[in-house]
Amino acid sequence: MQATEIPKSKARAQHVAFLGRAGDGTSTVVSNVSALLAKAGVRVVQVGWSDDCNSTEILRYHRTVVPLTRSCRNIRKNLPVPVCAFGCNEVVCLEAGFKNLCDLHCIRELSERLAEGWLEEELAAEFVLYDLKAVQVGPISALLEHGPVSKIFPVLRAQAGSLRQINRILQQLASVGHRIGLGGLVGNGLPDSCSEMLVESFARSLGSRVVAYLPWSPALLRCEFFGQTFVEGQNHTSLAGLFRQLAEAVGSERGNGPIRGMEDELFQDWLLEWGERLYQADQGLVRWGDAI
């Protein structure tokens, strides 16, 4: 899409972050939510926070975005007006593009600049969505502690590795995320109702809720291969309706609880219990109290 002139604005935007394990579909979820919010007339900026710079690819038919910075000793002095790349529904696409994610000083500088309203002033942002897929805890903590994020949405699959990583990240973020709300969990690529029950149980254990159950879909995979959002290519399907519900939840102030993870021993016991329950369900066994 062609770049258009953006009016300056100092109105405060909403800043929301999605985090997830690599391969769990975090970028897909964020991009579809961005496209839907933008279609509703909101000025949306999507920021990829990882070093692979591909968070916004399906908003732009696999076209890459010039990163904000690959090495910068003093972002506060050197950070330029961002080069705008537009995606689906005029979503403004940005990639942080840190060459070294261990450069926490650089990441902290950018987080503070964002908290000062840089995107609102330069891009008239009304909603900023951060994609924290496959990012180490240090850079996430820097953004949450020094940046403007008000709530986070973990994206996870009904798999032990995905659940374990999200729980570990939430444990570590609990100490720095005291002003950040846990908006809810997004279950992605769920193959059946048992997977939905697993994600719901995990959310309850965290004192949170599930804001979306997104099933696995070959049509969604097809859109990813074509480099387009699902809501652009399959807008009238039931899955597109689920993405719309998620976008509404992201924009809502409802249900923002504290960030916390289960203790390691408690989490392991919970995981073992659910491993047995899923096995019994697969074998056709029904426990007392379970629904049929």
C-alpha cells in the first residue's frame, strides 16, 4: 500500500502486547486483530519486538519492513521519525529489529521513548499492538517495566511445551508487571473440545479467563502461505467471527487481572493430571463427574 500523510496527534493510545512461543501463531493472531481494529476506523500500529522482523508479513503479502534500528547506542537521540509501511486496512507496520536482544539498554531506551508518546506524536496512533513472539524474558520485562503497555494476552496451544513456557514467562513477569493487566488467554490452533477445556482450566488456575478459542484451520494456513490475514481472505466464516470477538475483547477494559503464574510444583501436578485426563478421553474412558 502507498504511504499516506499522517496527521500529528498527542492523544494517548492503548498499548497491548501479545506473547507466545515460537510457532504458536502469535504473529497471526496479532495481525488479524490489528486488521480488524483498523477496519473499524482505528489508527493501528503493530510493532514486532523480536529480531526476525517478520511480525507484520501477513499484513503485507510477505513484504518485509525496514527495522527501526539494528544497533543504536542512544535511541533517545538517534531514533528517527519512523519510515511508515502500510499493511491490510492501513495498519502501520513497524519492526524493532534489534540485532542483539541481549542489548537491554537499547531496548529500555526504546521502551521509554514509546512511553513518552512517540508513536502517538509521529504516527497519530490510537491503538498499538506489540508482537512478543519468541522473545526472551529480559526484553519483555524491559517493555513492560519501562514502556506504555497496559495489558497482555498470552497466545498458547494445548501442548505441554507451550503451556510450560507461558507459565514460566508469567512467573517471571509477575515482579515487574504490577501495573500491567492480564487481559486473558488466547487458545490457538485447538483441535477439539478437550483442548479447549485444557486451556480453560489453565486460565482458571491463573485467575484469568480465555478470551478466544481459535480452532486449527487449513483455510487459515492457506492465508498465511499467501501472506494475507484470515479476516481479509475469509471474512464471512465462523473463524473470522471468533477473531472479531477477540478484537472486541482486546479493546475492552473488562477482566484485566494481575499477572501471575503457577508455582512449579503446582504446575507440574496440574500438567500430569491433564495428561491423564486427555489420555482417558482418547481411550473412551469417562471419569466420575465428567460430562459426555
